[in-house]
Amino acid sequence: MRIAQVTPKENGLLHIVAEDGRNGVFDVRPYLNSEAFRPLQDWHEFSCIINGSYFIEWKCGADLSADTIEAKWQIYAA
């Protein structure tokens, strides 16, 4: 999967749009207690996301691969 668009939401979710048109939500909250993701508990840090198409990344160094997102996201029904 290639990520076309990622939009952070204040509730710890990411709205993801894939290049093939699928879209849905990925919940980052289960990751927020791990050391790498802990800075993302702050909204400003969480909202500064970088889309690398095959991954997403934050300034603090935390990242998620498109494969991880695809395996665990909830796709919106068409």
C-alpha cells in the first residue's frame, strides 16, 4: 500500500487515504506508551506528521510502515 494522504485527529487517530482510493482510520493510541511514541501524547508533536508514501513519521523519530497501517486500520465501507 502507498499512503496518498494522512490527517492526524486530536483523539489519537489518523485518517488515511491510500493511493488506490481506500480510506479509513488507524488508531495510534495503543502505541503511545512505548518510548518512541510517548512524545506523540502531545497534540503538537502528533500533528506534525510526515507522509513518506510507504511510511509515516514524526519529528521525534517514531514511524509506522504502510504495511503496519494496512494490517490494522479500519477501512470505511464504500
